[in-house]
Amino acid sequence: MKNRIQKTAKVSLLTALVVSSLSWDALPKKEYDPVITINGFTFTDLNRNGKLDLYEDYRLPVSQRVQDLVSQMTDEEKASMLMGTGMPGFDGLTPVVGAVEGRVPGAAGITFAIERLGIPGVILADGPAGLRIKPIRENDQNTYYCTAFPVGTALASSWNETLIENVGKAMGNEVKEYGVDVLLAPALNIHRNPLCGRNFEYYSEDPLVSGKIAAAMVKGIQSNGVGTSIKHFAANNQETNRLSINEHISERAMREIYLKGFEITVKESDPWTVMSSYNLINGTYTSARKDLLTDILRDEWGFKGIVMTDWFGGYAGFSAIAAKDATSNVTQQLIAGNDLLMPGLPAQKASILENMKNGKLSKAVVDTNVKRILEFILKSPVMKQYKYSDKPDLKGNAAVTREAASEGMVLLKNDKNVLPYTSQSAPIAVFGVTSYDFIAGGTGSGDVNEAYTVSLIEGLTKAGYPLDEELKKMYTPFAAKEKAAELESRKKRGMLALPERLPELQLDTKLIAQKATSSELAIITIGRNSGEGGDRKVADDFNLAADEIALIDNVSKAFHAKGKKVVVILNIGGVIETASWKDKVDGILLSWQPGQEGGNSVADVFSGKVNPSGKLTMTFPVQYTDTPSSKNWLGTPAANPVEVTYEEGVYVGYRYYTTFNVKPSYEFGYGKSYTQFQYSGVKVDQPVFAKQLTVSVTVKNTGKTSGKEVVQLYLSAPSKSIDKPKEELKAFGKTKLLNPGESETLTMVLTPKDLASFLESKSAWMAEAGTYTVGVGASSLDIKGKATFKVPEEITVEKVKKAFAPDVTFMELKP
């Protein structure tokens, strides 16, 4: 950098800052002077006219600066600004050897930079379980590993918003210190069906849980001064044909189930960006729906950030993209309010420029989209010249993930208090290939490149438990061999190849009987993995495979014959069938996919160091066919679905099971503890609803162990004008760690919107007149106390524009 920039050079102050590696903080807080000296650097008359351009004056409102920036941009620059610069390391969808990846290798995308105006490219990177970048780089001795946090199902099962916000703070620390500006997370789509391949990334079958957990995550991440992109907006509930599946969904189901979580997140946490999903809703791609991206997201909810497409979103398939057929939907997307097309293709830019010239894409639309993107860039770390360290607090973040994983674990069964297990005198017989190849998280964009994963046997060993050495010597090489074969298979099958279940080691029943004699306890780990790009199957996935059933049968029979106990650990990302085998074992601990510290987190709960307080955020059905969406999953035609009808309407998850009296294996909200809790004093603060109503309940620890309890509030509403679920979750809270005999009173507030259902005939959220019943309890089926209140007159809570006009006629499920 020369000490003086010549008058003849058209260089902006922003460019000067970038070139000199200086910070906004170094700028003098006074009127602009044609000669500015900053830290020994002198900048003279930067723009030849002796005046500072408005966009360069950081003291002015952002809107004024952005307006000036747009006025100075060419059409070519505007078109480029509306799309990313391509997928780093790829030419279209084909990996390029030696390709330049930008300043953060492994990031998912970059926005367009305008050097002459000092506008840098913003780095976007995956994902929901932690930052995903390349850990090892060419000609670089340093490493860039990130923390693998628990998957979404595990985090949500904690029901602890404060804990989730702390996880977000830890994630955001790594995002910022590794030079990334925006994390493409959190993901909060609804668990419509247990077979969705990305359910592990998502939080719940319930929109309130999804929204509250996502909002806490956004707050935590963005507290670091980096951004988030909540996704996938909306109704991305299956991976099969996700690029082209047309979903027929009623407006009521969209607003009450599939949009509600996003509404909560937008209103409570102000995410920087929203990512539109791949799928079509009622015949139109979500990325091209003005009713979704403008009328609802911006006008109704007040969203101020940018909307970006999912990568290559808005096209019928990757084959079309590879063929450069990427122009047909561009104009419609931009007009609808989808500001940024990611990752960006040359054909899209050509389409934008052509339609700007022929008038199909107006200057007003283009300028509006560009302004939003510039506002987004101006608050990014790279714009502020943040000097990232490449040294996040990995040690501290590992402690955060260990705590979060243990709090999200769900104790499903604990006969005769087999857990916590405190004896360390006799060895534990550890069975199951997953015990020796513990699964930290799922695959695809939800994966993380972590430095290590603590396996179950490592965690138990560190906690002081002796393990059967013969089993360990048999399983360890077997697991390593099968894992290597699975990874090689996945590599051959391509970028989004799905993980396959590792087969179980075949053990002689005589050997198992010997272990029942020499060991005090048996552990069996059942593992499941899935990922982006495909969905799970019923056989050998949702249902246990024959080798797993045989293992449970043989171990349980042998150990019970000797009066010994058997504990199953479920190292899974989503729901599996449990009803057919749960009575064969003594304890079941649902550890989920708990991140890189997983083995340590399991040991913390197993030993009693942590009292489990997790509760299910989804229903475990007795059999797959009990799932309300099973009748039309994955759509029609069966071999290669092009459309799917959401015939179950609002009756998703527990809303269906409780309303239609279908018994689950484990209900929504279920989870056991090492202690007991007593609920008392459930009451409302007024008998007649006014502007809001407060519900209170006192929870007392009546056991002998300190613990936390998740308290859930369900509402039953009158159903004269429209059918309604028997009960719906409207609020929840979690106690502090209560010592034996200690009590805490929790209060939860209900607003008019909480009472309302969406009436399509009136395009409004309406709360009926009549008597409402509040049920407070430990799960959807374990209500501890009730209270009632009245709404004297019907309340019109909110009138909205008509949206999601149907493209076909279908009958929705009714009670």
C-alpha cells in the first residue's frame, strides 16, 4: 500500500480500508476531510472531487448509504449482486481440481464483490450442527477443525432455550473466528413423517417447539455479530425428489403447522436471512411465491433481511441445472421477493440482464432486491474488516456440546432403576457395532468436520467403567473394517450418497452366555444415520433389522437368565420402532446423535453425574402405519413421485394421536428422570380472557436426586366454527436444577394468537367464544392439572391476505 493514493485514481474510502487492512473503528469521528490520516496512512482526495460519497459516510443511516450505492452501480453489477459467485470448488456441479475456493475453503458460497465501490464478498457456510469448512488445506500446516454439536433433535429435546442460546453463542464464535459471515442454519422444518432423511437437522413435529428452539439458536449465533439463514422456507418435509416435488397443502395447514415456527423465529430473533426451499407448494416453487416471501414473510411478520434460494433452488432437477437450463424461473423468483440466487450460475445472470432490458424485470424490483443485499453486506464482519483469528475456543465449545448433549438425552425406560449405573466392580459387556463406531451426527450439509468423536466405549472407559476386553477386541477391528467399507461405498456413490447401516457382528450364543456370567450389565447400542438427498426406509431402518433383533433377543435372554440387566442406547437421529422390543430390555437411553463429545455425554447420564431431563419433541408410534402421513408418503406415482397431498391437514404428530385416540409407543413430551416431580397449584390469573392470561404451576422435586423438569402447557379450545385438535402445545418451561424437596413456580403467558385457529373462509386468525381448558403436565398424555377460562365474544386476532390458492381439490382429515 502506497502512503498516498493519487488523485487520478478513482478509489473509494471503503476500498482504501480494505487494501490497508484497517478497521471502521480507526476512522475519525468528525466531518469528512479531503485529507485523512489513519494509523500512518494518508488518503488524499479519494474521489477527485474533494467530497466523500454518501455511501462511504459510515455516520449516515444505512438506508441513505445504500440508496447512494445503488445509484452508482451499473446494470451488470446489479445483476451480479443478485446471485452468488458459484459453488466454490465446482464448475456447475462438477468438482474442479485446484479450483480457487475463496478465503474460507469449504464454505458453501460467496456473494458478489464490487471492488471499485469497496463492497466485499460475504462468505456463507453450512450448517445446523456446527460450522462446516475444510479442516486441512493445501500448503498450510494449520488445521481448521470445528465443533460437532448435537443434532437438532437432540438439542430440541432439552426444551431449554437458555442452553440452546449458549450453543448458538459457541457456534457463532467458530463462524466469526474462522472468517465466515453467515451460518446456513438453523433448520426448523416440521417432522411430518418419521422417515424424512433430514429430520435429525430439524427440531420437532410441533411448530412452537421448532420456533422457540430456532429463535434461541439464532439469538446465540448472531450475538457474535455474524448472521444466520433459517431454512428451509417452507414445507421441505421430504428429501425424495425435493427439487421438483409439488406439495398440495391447505392454507390452514401451512399457516398453523408449517409456517408457525418460522413466524416465531422471525419475530423473536430477527435472523439476517431466510432460505427458500426447493419444493413447490400448490404448483409454484416456494422461491417464486410472492404470497410466501413478501405478503407473509415481510408484510405480515415484518422480516427485514434478505431471502436466498437453497443451492440451485427453483429448477426441476440437477440435470436441468447441469444443462444450463437455469433461466425460466429467475424473474419470477426476484419479483416474488427472493433477493439472492445461490450459488449463482452464468445463465441466471444472462437472464437477469436480458429481462432488465426487455422490461420483464423492472428497475424497481431489481433495486429493491439489491438494496436488501447491500444492507445485509454492510453489517457483515467482512465489511467491518473484522480480523478473524482462525483460533476459536474449541476447548470451551467442546464443554458446551458435552453439556447440551447430556441435557437433550431422553430416558425412555428405567425398570427397577437400572440407571444410573454406579457399580464399577465387574466389567460391562458392550454389544453392538455402533458402540464402537458412535455416530456424532448426520451427513450432507448437516455434517461437521470435527477433529475427533468420543465413542461410547471411550466415554465409559474415561468414566472409570471396566469393559469386557474380549468383546472389545472382537468388535473394534470389525467396526473399523465395516466403517471403511461403508465410507468407500459412499464415496463411489457421489456427493450426496446416503450413509448405510453397519451390519452387526455375529456372536455365538455360547459366547453371549459366558459374558452374562462374567459381566454385571449388558449394553447394546442401536445406531441409525441419514442425510441430505434421500429419505429413510421402513425395513431395516425405521424397523430394526433381523441381526439387531437377534442381538437384543440373545443378549436379553442370556443376561436375564443370570439375573442381570440389559440397557439399550439409541444412537439415532430420528424416530425408530420400539414397541416390539422395548419390553425385552430393562433400560432405554435415547442419546440421539450427540456430537463429538457423545461418549462422554452418555457416560455423564449413565453414571448419574447428569440427571436426564430431555423429553421427546416428536411421537414414537407403535408401528409406522400409525403415522397419519404414512398413507400418502412420499407421493405419487410411487416409483418417482411428482406430487404429494397433505391429506392429514393440521393433524400432524401428537395432534393426530391424541385427537383420534391412537396409542403411541412413546408420546410427545415423554421422558423419565432419576427423580420424581409433583405438580400442584395449576391456575389461571383470571377467569375471563382479556388481552392476555397467565398460567402458573408449582413443581416440587419429591425424589432423592437433583433434577430438572420440562413443564408443558396444552390448550383445548371450542370447536364450533372449525374442527380442532383435542389439545395443542401453547407454552412450555423448564425448571432450574431442583434439589430434593425444592420447589419452583413457573408462569406461562397466553396471548390472543395462542387461542386462535386460522379460518380460510375469513382469511383470519379467530379465537372462538366459549370455555377453554388449560392442561399442564409432563407430556401430552400425562396432564397433572387443569384450569379453565372463558372468552365471552369471538376475537378476530389478525386479518391477512389470501394465500396458497389450491391447484387441486382434496379432502382433509377430520375427527
